[in-house]
Amino acid sequence: MNIFIREMRAHRKSLIFWSIGMLFMIAAGMGKFTSYTGSGQTMKDILDKMPKALKAVLGFGTLDVTSASGFYGMLFLYLLIMVTIHAVMLGANIIAKEERDKTTEFLMVKPVSRFTVVTAKLTAALVNILVLNIITLVFSIAIVNQYAKGEQVNDDIFILMVGMLLAQLLFLFIGSGIAAVSKNPKVSASIATTILLVTFIIAILTDMNDKLAGLKYITPFKYFEAQQLYEGGLKPVFVVLSLVIISVMLWVTYTFYRKRDLKV
């Protein structure tokens, strides 16, 4: 059986469940939008007076959450966490699962190189995150427009999805790189998820304390903030950093997977 098709079938149910989860997150999140707009200027005044630290924790930042695009920008942070967890776990599991599940012999008897195996696996992972990104885009446009009331939100949603895709790619290859290096394939996904959560906490801390602003360059969650994407699109420096990290982790994945002794 073709390795790519095997991996796509293996992750089919997972992709469906994650897609349903994204639909629920978007629908439930935007369903709360009316509570922010019902009180008009009063609610806006209340939100403006909230402490900066609390805004950072809740994901408000400087967004105007009384507008549909602003509220979706706040919701985007939680969607980003969801898809990056999916990506980092997918990257780690798709590389490590043969050793973890003791199915390495399935690959070892096939007349293909390890380079081919890794390429097929990563291609399947890329298709999975791309499909999830497109589904999130479609759901977002369909649902947010129901609350927009004439506000043009499609362009804003699209730029957020471009940023989301870059974040997905970044964490996908972080996950695969960790799995390729790790000597214990059973804990690869846990290590990768821990790194994701640490970078998220660092992003929150940089919002809470201006003195920590320099740390924004080491946390991908600061690369693709909704407010930043709304106002100026993708910043070249963050795109370059993302591509550098992706390239390095791709090199790590191929290099260490080809050198390691796989356990049957």
C-alpha cells in the first residue's frame, strides 16, 4: 500500500474530529458576540478600562471586540492554539508512531528509502493541515458574516488564515524534528506539545510586560497576532524567522530519521 495513502487513511477520523471541533469553536465563539455589542458604547468603555494583563490573558489586546472582525480576531487566538496543537502532535506522531506502535517492520520490508518514507509521511501531514486550514476558512467566512451586518470581514479572515497556515507549518515541523531526534518515541508528542505551551505562555508574558517585548522573536504566537495581521499584514521579519525555523526542522527531521536505529 502506498505510504501516503496509508497515512491519509490513518488520520482520516482525526481530521474529521478536529474539523468538527473547529466548527464548534467558531460557532460557539461568535455566538457570544451579541453580548459584547448589546450594550453598545457602555461595553466598549468597560473593555477599554480592563487591566492590560487581563486583556492579554483573554486575548483582547487592542482589538475592538464590539466589531465582528475585532471579536473574531480575539477568537482567532484560541483557534490558533487549537490548530497548532493539532499540527505539532501530527508532526510528532506521524514520524514516531512506527516505533511506538511496533510497526516498524511494515516499513523496513518495503523497497523504499527512509527519505521516501519521511517525504510520504510529511506530505500526508501537510495535506491534513491544509485541509483543516481551508475548512476553518470556510466555516469562519460563513459564520462571521452572519454577525457582520454589512462589515467587510472576508479579507481580514483570509489574512488570518494565511498566518494560521504558517503557524501550522512551523509547529508541524517542530513536532517532526523532535520526533526524529527523540530516543523515546512514546514521549515525542508530549515534548512537542510542552514546547508549544511554553511559547504560548511567553507570548502572554510579553503582552503583560513591555520589558519582555524582545521575547516576541522566540514565540511564534507573536508572529501571527490578529491585530498585527489586520493592520499591516504579515511582517517580513516574522515570515523569514518562520521559514528559517521550518527549514532547520525539516533538515533535522530528514537527517536524524535517516541516521537513527529504528526499533522493530
